[in-house]
Amino acid sequence: MDSTRKEWLLNALIAGALFAVPLWAWLANEPFIITLATRIAILAIAAVGLNIALGLGGMVSFGHALYLGLGGYVAGIAAHHAFHGTEVLGLPGTNQMLPIWALAMVLSGLVAGVVGALSLRTSGIFFIMITLAFAQMGFFFALSWPAYGGEDGLPIFVRNQFPGLNTARPWDMFLLAYAVLMLCLLAFAGLRAARFGAALMAIRQNPDRAAALGISPFGIKLVGFVLSGMITGLAGAMMADLTRFVSPAMMAWTVSGELIVIIILGGVGRLFGPVAGAAILVGFEVFFGGLTEHWKLWLGLVLLGVVLFARGGLIGLLAGRVRHGG
Amino acid sequence: MADDILALHGLSRAFGALKATDDVSLTLRRGEIHALIGPNGAGKSTLMGLVSGKLAPDRGTVWLEGRDITRLSVAARARAGLGRSFQVSSLIPEYSALRNVMLALQGRAGHSYRFLRPVMRDQALISGARAILARVGLGPRASVEAAVLSHGERRLLEIAMALALSPKCFLLDEPMAGLGAEGTKQLVTFLHGLKQDAPILLIEHDMDAVFQLADRISVLVYGRIIATGSAAEIRANPQVRAVYLGTEDSL
């Protein structure tokens, strides 16, 4: 079986498992498991976003927690004003997820545009440091802004609403996260296969050659970075609703690191890499976290093993490397 | 002149005290191969950088079909009609030969901000790339990744990608580098036909190939052009013999 078919089979298996396990939990009345699967799905959405910048474009953003946090605060602030019946910047609050998601994506996209325009003039370690610096600015801003809880964070008393679903029920919330994840994966697969993806992946490998073919590396990378931030911002809004809480911790640099770890564990640039990676990370946290508080040490060893012996992550290990043939 | 496809006017570029390119003017006419030769360190690579847009000149201008392109970026110059090959093969290593050429066709069309239609279902792009690969003799190797092509095949793929740009002129930076006698012979024949597509500014170390191919030759020494003329004129030029031909390479 060739590696492309193997990867599709593996993807279908992962997608099936991520649906089947919470379905079983729903039937068996195990809401904790459902919420765990929902968390995996939302983390995977955030990592799908980062996978556009990091996996396709080779832009190692060490500041994607910024967009996660921005999305989270959009959801938190909208719900806060809706709950208290007050206005923000002349607008009423809302407890509807759809406008919250739209706003989270627009805001994340705008910020990613500014961050990208400034940081994409550099590369390598400088790019990593500038993206980190912007995320830290967001972190300290949220920390010192008392109107929305400052370092205590902002609770969402009633989970925001989605038409036709009762989002307070774990199973409904899972279905929503799963559907959005599948849409994001579809979008990722679509743009990767299209001319934009061909250009972005070429620029990662050889920017000088791309330029000599008439493809401006800066513009393509900037658009990729903005799309990347938008999807991670969407995940942030959903994550805040899942935990019904948003705090500066969502923008901490360790969160940016976790998103990178998810992609490396799953497979850099692979369609289902973020899903596999998020499942491994959350799985480790739950199972080894129950056994020992030093579970991160074991995660670190696994990460070391992946980097040394299985560069393609779980997907690469099981499905072989990518082929851009034809 | 109407027949000048590419024209350099008084190009200069210094790195500190070193004048790597010093008041260089030259033209590339329709249908010709204009070779640029010179000993190591003469400033050929700097001049190539100034023409392709990788480097900005301190003084002077670059014109393509009567349009001043001096301020354009590398990518904008490529879209304007400069098709270059690199001295060291510069390909997209994880892409197959076919996808490398498809990327060049995509670059020429200038449609890289398209997010929906898969490139591998774009028959115009695929058949166009296959035709170009067939023309350079890489047809049977279309699905092989660039990283595992042989050195000679990589050189041919470089040319195929320049060809896919349908450029107004070619800039070929040592296309024969590292090719064996047989490969060089084939490439000489191919380049001879290629100049009908568009004129070629050729930087080359292989003197036999240069004297076989070039309609005109310019000799670059310490950043300056000391002579321009036909192969016979260059061979006979005493200044050229003194500073260049008599020293390290012999005719």
C-alpha cells in the first residue's frame, strides 16, 4: 500500500476513534470522558492553525498562545457583558457563539497580520523570539487589565449558545467541537492542495527559488500566518467556553510551547498531526498525570524520542513520509 | 535600441572598498547568446545578483524591453520576464520534477493566492509542465523527487523551470557546472535552440562551450568589462589575452 493511502486510512481511523470514544462515553453516561475528547478536539483546532504557519510555511511561531488567548477573551468579554446587560465600546455583549467566533477570528487575524508583518522580516531564532515577545506583551497586558479580572481571570457563568444545540450538555458541546475540527481540517487540506499551499510549502523549502519563479515569499507567508492565527483564535473562543473561564494563563508562553509539542508529536505539516498530537498530550496528562505529578518528565522523554528517531511524529511513523509526486 | 531585450546602464556596486561591479553596461539582443566570462573573483556573481534583483546597485539601471526594472524585487522581475537558473542547483527538494515545473508555471501566471482548486487536478498546469519536461528530456523522470535526481538531471530541471516562465530573456548562471563531457555536449545543443525562445545572458566557466555558443562575449575583470565582441575578436584581443586567457585558463 502506498504511503498516501496509508495516511488516509490512518486519518479515518483517528477521526473515527475521536468520535467513537465519546459516543461510547455518552451511552455509558461518562461525561468526564466526553469533555476530555472535546478538549482534544479544541486543542487540535488550535494546532491545525499553527500547523499552517509551522508545518506548511516553516514559520516556527513561539507565540500562538496570543491568538488562543485573544479568542478566549473575546468569548469571555462578550459573555460578561451579555450576563450583566452592559455595553462594550458601544456594542452590547452576546452569548451567541457564531458572532463570537467571527469576532475572535477577525481580531486574531488582524493581530496576526501586524505581528507577521513585523516578524516575517526576520527568520530563524529571531522570528521565534519576536513572536514570543508579542505573545508576552499580550500576556502581561491581560494580567494588568483589572476590568476583565486581571490575573484572576474572567469566568463565563453560562456557556455561550449555539442554534439548535444545548451547549451546556457535554455531548452537544463535543459534537460542536468535532464538527468545527473537521471543517478546519477540510480547510487545511484544501489550501495545502491548492496553489497557495504549493507556494507556501515551496517557500519553506527554498525561498530564493520561489522568488526567482515570481512568487513573493513575504506576501505568501504573511497570508499563511494570518490564516494560522485566525484558526487558533477560533479555538481560543471555544476553549474558553469549554472551561467557562478565561485567564492570562491561556496566553502564557508554555501554552505556545504546548501547541508546538502537539504538532511535533503528531507530525509536522501532516493533516491529522494536530489531532494525533493533541490526543497524545491530553492522554499523557490524564493517565500519567493520575500516576505521578512528574508526568511532564515522561512526556519530555517521548518528545525526545520523537525528535531523535521519528521526525515525522506519530503520523510519519505509521504512514511514512509525505510525497509530493505525480 | 528596439532589439535590446535586456540593457544594463552603468551598474556599480561596492562592498566596502571593493568595487565588485564597476560601471558595467551591456546589452542582450533578440536571438543572441551573450556570454559573460572572467577569472574567479571578477564579479560575475555580483553582476548576476544585480540583474536578478537579489542585490541593489549603488548606481546604474537595469532595463527589460524598455522598462526600468531597477527597483523591482526578485519575484517582480521574474514576473516581468527574467528567467534565471542558479549556479548551484536550486530546486524544491521535496517536490517531484513535475511539481517543480508546475510551480514555475504557477509563478508565471501570478496566481498563487488561490485556496480551493487542487493543483494536481489542474490539467492545464500538469500538461504544460509535462510538455516542458519532455522538451528538456526529463519526461520519464517527472514523478521523481528533485532531491534524488542526478546532478545532470537537476541542471536540466533548472533549465526547465526557467523555460516554464516563458521569459523575455534567460539568465543562466554556469548551467554546465559539474556536467560531464556528454552532458555538456547535449546542453550546448539545447541552448543553441533555446536562444530562439528568448536571448540568453550566459555566465559560464567552460570555455569550449562559450566559444561554441556565444554570439557575443564580454570579459569581466575586477568588476569592469574590458572587452565585448565576437568569439574571434575576443580571442584576438591582446588585453584579454594578457589579463585573462594567458593566466589561468588557456584557449
